[in-house]
Amino acid sequence: MKKSIKKLPEFKALDDSIASLSIQYGKKLLDGDTSAVDALKKDLAELRNRKILSAQNQPASQKIIWS
């Protein structure tokens, strides 16, 4: 993971967003918001797709091989 952050700095921002969203929706869930889980899943899927697209847009020499 550290290698991917060095090669793709936007991964750090996306990872930070994932952490922030998880906390935000966790608080909503604790407050009784039953739609929080579905909303979190939707937002996380969007961030995951952005991360994949970001990796695909890198020059071949910087691409990460996902295993």
C-alpha cells in the first residue's frame, strides 16, 4: 500500500476520504439512521471506482498490478 501511495499520491486522498466517510456514516448509524449503511456502501463503491480509474490513467511504468 505504501508503494501505491508513493506512486499515486491521489490514493492517499481517496484513502482519507474512505476513512472520513466511514466515521461519518458510523455516527449516523449510531444515531439511528437506518439508511446510513446503504449510503456508505454507495459512496465507498464510488471512491473505489475512482481509485481504480486513477490507477488505470497512470503511465505504464507507474501502473500497479492488482493481485
